[in-house]
Amino acid sequence: MDFAGAYSWINIRFLLEGLWVTLEVAFLSIIFSFIIGGVLGLIRFLDIPVLSKAAGAVVDLVRNLPLLLIIFFTYFALPQIGIRLSIFWAAVAAMTIFESAMLSEIIRSGLTSIPRGQIEAGVSTGLTYGQTMWYIVIPQALRAMVPPIVSQFVALIKDTSLAVIITLPELTRNARIVYGQNTNYVIPTFLMIAFMYWVVCYLLTKFSKRLEATYN
Amino acid sequence: MKEIIQFQKVNKYYGDFHALKDINLSFNKGEVTVVIGPSGSGKSTMLRCINGLESIDDGKLIVNGTDLHAKATNLSQIRKRVGMVFQHFNLYPHMTVLENVTLAPIKVLKQDPEEARKTAEQLLDKVNLLDKKDSYPTRLSGGQKQRIAIARGLAMNPEVLLFDEPTSALDPETIDDVLDVMKKLAREGMTMIVVTHEMGFAREVGDRIVFMADGQVVEDREAVDFYENPRDPRAKQFLGKIISHV
């Protein structure tokens, strides 16, 4: 084991670059999934005849596929039908598809958790259904959603390591390159990336707990 | 007296259950009507039809000159003239008391926020809760919440205020504060339709009693007349039970 060699500035910088890509992919994906998942969740919540059922079917399909398969799909299958994405965007697309399905469930159940009486109170004062959702239901639902969304984000950061399979230069991939130079680097490198994943995810979880505490 | 709400042969079903049977009723401006009857008799359902929280299946329901059942009817237009106070208050927990009261005036009536705040403060003063204007509802007792809910209803300056068992979810010691506010409104000439079990209130300020049972209006009479001489056996039995409980 060669800790000093493994932790040379060049190696650490390379790992940090990987961590940055991991965070970029995770962050972009969570933003896109929040928008798409929000729309899907709202459609399912509103119980629109055909549309809600269709949205439900898509969500159920995606939720029951392995993420790895979706990554293969966006990187290897999409080019076959003429959609060519870079490694980076193929990873973001795969994560977004997967997370949108997860977030739509969180968002739907967050909306459902608001008592019916809140909607009745809103519309009974003359607010439209849309205004009632916007001013009364959604703000309350968002508070209920913050903790599950953050834990989904944490899961997403960890899942990003699956994109190593399409050689996305994220943290796990860069670690492989580092210990590829020298077998004495294997354990130190694994310890270092474990530490990096842990710090990021732990801080996020702490942040979510604090948010929760302020709301209550 | 001017009729502001009219039920004409209104029927409502929940699946196979016939919740409202051929309801004919009218409510007059400035009158306090107390709706009583055993649970499951359709009182709340009838009340909730008036502002369209429940739809009717058959018949005609005219509120403030508008046919509620007609396709073109904009429910929001009706609802801003018809306030409602719920059994479980339904205050918005993420807003302060003042925000609860001013939300609809600002968003629906497009009142200037400053003007809405002034009106809200007057109303909060009227229900004796001006000192709670910056509190959040979770910090308040049930009776306080219900008085805020009344202020919220009044803030829209409605033609009529509906009360759906406003004291049923309250601790006994806070009921009187709510009833006092309601009595004050009644005396000021507010048009009120109150579904309640509070017979003391009904006796003191009710102009008219509507007694419902099994989805039907069984009695609909002047209050004094009703107490002294209930005609229907179900009404007699109901009154007998309530009075023996008091």
C-alpha cells in the first residue's frame, strides 16, 4: 500500500475532477427530473381521464427497470434511432428518465398528503382551482417533499457511479484510472473516494434534517 | 324578504345511496336558519351543495340568481359571495392568521394588500383575536382557529355565510367564544345557514329551523313554532333526545 503515492496532488485533483462530474450529472438530473417528475406527479394527482393512467403506466414501467439498462438505452440504443448524445448527456438523460419516475411518485404522494379540506377552504373563498393549488396545496406539499427528495438526490449521487460503464469521467471512473497506474494504490484510492462520497452525501442529509427542523 | 337561495326538487346520490330526496327549500336574506337532524340525514350535503362543493344530480339550485347546475356557471363567481366555515376550520397552516384572512380578498377581489390588511385587522378585532394576527394557526386553540375561519369568511364580504357544524370539533370550554361571535353576526343581520347540534344557539338566534332526516326536509318552520310544537315524530324524538342531554 502506498498512501503517499496514491494521494499525490495530481491524483487527488483528478479524483476531485471526477467528483465534480458526478455532482454535475447528479445536479442537472435532479433539476430536470424535478420538472418532469413534477408534471407527471401533478397529472397523476389531478386524475385526468386517459392522461393520468398513461402517466402512471410510464412511471411504473421506468421504476421497475434497472438504472443500468436505462443507461445502456440512452448511450447505445438511442444512436440506432438517430439520437446521438455525448457520454455526459447520455448519463444525464438516463438519470433524468429514472429519477423523474421516482420524483413523480414523491410529488404525487406529497400532493395527496394535503387534506382535502385545504382545497375546499380555498375554493370556497372564490379562489380558482389553479390558485388554490398554487397558493395553498403546493407550498404545503413542497415542505412534505423536501426530505424524500433530498434522500433521492443522495441516492442519485451514488447511482451516478453506474455511468462508469459508459466511461463517464466521474469519481468512480477516475478512481479506476488512478489505481490502474499502480496496484499499491487500490486500497488508498478506494478509501479516498469512499470518503468523498460519504462527505457529500452526509452533508446533504444533514442539510435536509435542518430544513425539516426549520419547517416544523 | 328576498330569497337568495332556492332548492327546487333537488336530488343527490352517492352511488346507490340517495343522499338528498326532492329537496325544496329557500333561504332569505338577513335570516338565520338553523339546520338540525340526526347524523347522516343530509344536512351537511345540502349545505355543501350551496357553494358547489357537492354537485347535484337532479333539480334546480339557484344561488344569488344563478343556476348552479347550469354548465356555464362559474363556481368561483358564486363562491366569492358565499362564505363557508368548516367543522375542522381548514385554516392554511403555512400562512399567518393575517395571511389566511387576506389571501382571497387580494387574489380574488384584487384588493390592495394594504387595504385588505386593514379590513382583516378590523375583522380579527371583531372576533377578539387581533393580538394573534401574526401567529401561525398551529399555535391556536380550536375555538381561536374557528373564529379566524369566520373572519376569513367575512373578509370576502359575502351575501351569506354557511356554517358546517362549526362547534362539533371544539373543546367544550372554547365553544362559547365561537357561538358568541356567531350570535353577534346574527344580530347584525348577517344571512346565515348553520348546520349544528347547538340547540341553545338555535333557540337564541335562529329565525327558522329546518329539520332533516333520511335525506328529506321533514320540517321547515319558524323557530319558536318548531320547539313548541314539533309535528313530525322524528323531530319530536330528536328534540326529546337533545333536551334530555342538556
